[in-house]
Amino acid sequence: MRALVAERGFTLLEVLIALAVFAVLATAGGLAMQHVLQQARQLNERLFASWVADNHLAEMKLQSSTGAGQRVVTIRFAEQSWQVKETRQRSVGWLEVNLQVALSKDGQVLYQTTGWLEIAHGS
């Protein structure tokens, strides 16, 4: 006579619990990855905005603009359109330049900086 051997394996309940745990972990991982990608995109935009501001300030140094005032300049950089809001104020011997850089598509300021340009004597 043969002895009854208990079969080994997983019950349906154990499989369902394992699938539920896997689903929760996969969802959490997906949300974390989405957050990381969004943060990387925002960091990339702020980095490009700082480059746009630095380049614009360098171009202003090459020009001999000594007047106070405001203007908005649209610049194409990194396959995107950027707006640079430039505010110039004269002081003794210097021109203070405040720059605010935003993507043209939404207008949210991503980078802001201040620079000083020396005013040539006689200007």
C-alpha cells in the first residue's frame, strides 16, 4: 500500500498576497522614478537658464550700453525659447544689471542674477 504524500506548493491565497505586494512595490517604484525624472528636468532647465543669463551678461559687456531702463529679450538656446527680463540702473561708475530668465512657454522665472558693468569715462 502506498502512503499518502502531501504535495508541496503555494496556495491561491499565498499567490494573491505575493502579487499584491509586488503591485504595491511596482507602483511605489514607478512614482519614485517619475519624481526623479521631473526633478532632473527642472534642474536641467535651471542650469540652462543660468547659462542664458551668463551669456547675456557677457554680451552686454561687449556692447557699450550705459543707459538705465528695462527691456525683455527673447533668446533661442538649447532648442528652447527663453525670455530675459533686463533691468539696468546707473550708479557712480557702474551699471547694475538685474536679469530674470524664464522659459517663454510659461514665463516662470527659473534663474535670477545681478551683474555690474563698468561705465566708460565720458558716457
